[in-house]
Amino acid sequence: MPKAKVHSGAAKRFKKTAAGYKRKSANKSHILTKMTTKRKRQLRGTSIIDAADKPLIDKMMRNN
């Protein structure tokens, strides 16, 4: 039986931690000149995914 592959897009976006999966904020990659400094500052850092999304990400990351 071949080894199950991890969803490569999910592997790039989520990291498993003790609290769940951490993720970056969206809308922080390009075309940032029109965005206010306050908005860009608030999009910094990481947060934990919502509990409703955990089963789907578990499946993509093959952590059943």
C-alpha cells in the first residue's frame, strides 16, 4: 500500500501545534500600498484555526 500524501497546499499554509493548527492572516502578500498601516499591522502574526475547520485540515494533513 503506498504512503498517503499530505495535501501540499495545506502543508504550506498550516503548522501543527499543541493548541491546534496555526495559520497566517490573509490579504498580506501584495498590493499593500492602498491598505492603511493600521490594517497591515493588525494582519501580522499568526492565529489558531477555528474548531469547525479542524476536521477538514486534519484530513488534508493526514492526522486522523
